Amino acid sequence: MVDQEKIKEAVKLMLEGIGEDPEREGLLETPDRIARMYAEIFAGMDEDPAEHLSKTFTVENNDIVIEKDIVFYSMCEHHMLPFYGKAHIAYIPNGKVAGLSKLARTVEVYAKRLQIQEQMTGQIATAIMDELGAKGVMVMLEAEHMCMTMRGVKKPGSKTVTVATRGEFTDSEILQNRFYNAVK
């Protein structure tokens, strides 16, 4: 759980550290605003993705399910700056499917944590594989990282793409190509 009082104190110290006056009119409520914002954007710290994937429906066929263009916002654990983009998910059911919103909610749980994109991609794939008992899963994240846009190398528009495969997707070029063709 986010400790908003600690965040407020930290923001005051940070403002002083950069040479600002936390008592200045424009900054008086900033620590409180940031504490509330952090409670919202780090809400995934206390959430279990299994909760979202536990509601399933029985299916007769095990045809591939693809949900693409799931928008997410996350925070890089290295610079505490945002990275944001789209998630694309495919899985092969094993007699049961999750509601489509549950896949998006699973992405949200992991996105609302201090995170690195590479880890988040694998966490989503593993959660879907494990919780749904899927025959296979493939996840691709495409994201722009503000640590590369507004500082350091300063390359706005560059995207990082990460892919994780589990089960039948791992060694099947045919399944991988179906996924890539569907998300283009």
C-alpha cells in the first residue's frame, strides 16, 4: 500500500533539493497532488493478476485468441519516468477462456508497478499461461520510454519492442507468424 504521508515528505525534500521553495504558492499543494497520483499509478503493487484471470468461460474449441492494442502506462524503475505503449496478447485456450477485459486488466496490474518493460512482458505471459492453463501464450509490448525522450539520448518517437512466448508459441514459427500478422 502506498504511504502518502511519506511521499509528501519526500516531495518536499526533493523540491528543496532542486532549489525550490515548497512553501511557494504554486507548490503548496504539489506534495499532496503527487501523493494521490502515486497512489493511482502504483495501484498494481497490491493487486494480484490471478484475481482478474480467475473468471473464465468454458469453450468447445481451442482456437487462438488475440487481443491487440491494449494501451498501458507504466513507470520505469531506473529513472521513475513513464513508459507507455500498447500490449498485444495471444493465447491458445485449453478448454477455458478469460473475459476479454480480464486480459487488459492483467496488463494494468503489471503496468501499475515500478517496472522494466522486459520483465513486464514476461510477467503478463506467465500469468496468462499459469492462471488459464493455456496451451501457449505470446505477448508483445511496444513502448516509448520518457527516459530516452526527455533526458539522456533524447530520441523521441523511438519504440522498444519486447516479446515473450510460453508453451506452444515458444517453438512454433507458424503460430508466431500468425500473431505477428494479426498485430500489424
